[in-house]
Amino acid sequence: MTKIRDTHRMPTLAALMTPFPYHIDMDAPLEQAESLMEEHGVHHLPVTRDGELETIISRGDIERANSPGHRLEEQQLFVRDLAARRPYIADLHDPLDKILLAMADTGIGSVLVMREGELAGIVTVTDALRFCGRFLTELTQEPDDDVA
């Protein structure tokens, strides 16, 4: 496991993001988004239009749309029907503390990470919790005295 702790520097989003996330086109059927999430074990998909990043869709968005009384069963839904919100977008080099606090304060479940104007990755609450768990494990480990 790569060491996380560097007490002199604040980590950036690069430290915990999932690079090069799967994404889906705005005009894709909702079933295709569901299948892609299931196939790759992800809960969020960046949404593109003509190859450009537009927004994000989550498994929760799809579950709400499929809940009883929310839609007519015969109605065909597309990703664009559910992905209307503005995503939280941050730069690859943004300090991790500010982004994690913003996620907690606003209830954001994911952050799209950009590098030089292009999608570089995604950070989800799951990524943040996993990172914090590893950090705490390292923090409480005894120093390795067997330095050669």
C-alpha cells in the first residue's frame, strides 16, 4: 500500500480519485446507464454530450425514477431526463480538505475531477471514506524501526 501520510503537504484530489471513469452520453437510454453501472460496479457516471462533459447521473437518480408512482412503465427514459443538475467540478490539484468539507457541507455524493479542461477522474463519498480509513490505519501504525 502506498503511504498516504505526508505531514507537510495537503493531499490533492489526485490522491483518491478514480481516474478515467466510465461515462455515458446524454441521449443514451436509462437502461444503458443502469447496465453500465452494474457491469462495472459503479454508482456514478459522468454524462457527456457530443464528447463534452455535461453533468453526472447516479444509481440513486435511477432508483428514484424507477420507484412506484414516479413514472409510467411504458415511458422510455433517457439519461438526459434525469441528469439535469449541475455537477460539482474541481481541479485535479485542488486541496483535498476543501473538497471533502464541501462534499460534507452540501451533501454532494461525487465530484468530477478535471485536468486542463478535460475529465480526469471522479471522487465519490466511497472513495473519500476508503481514503480516510487507510489514512487512519497509517496514522495509528507503529513506526517501522527496521530501516536498512
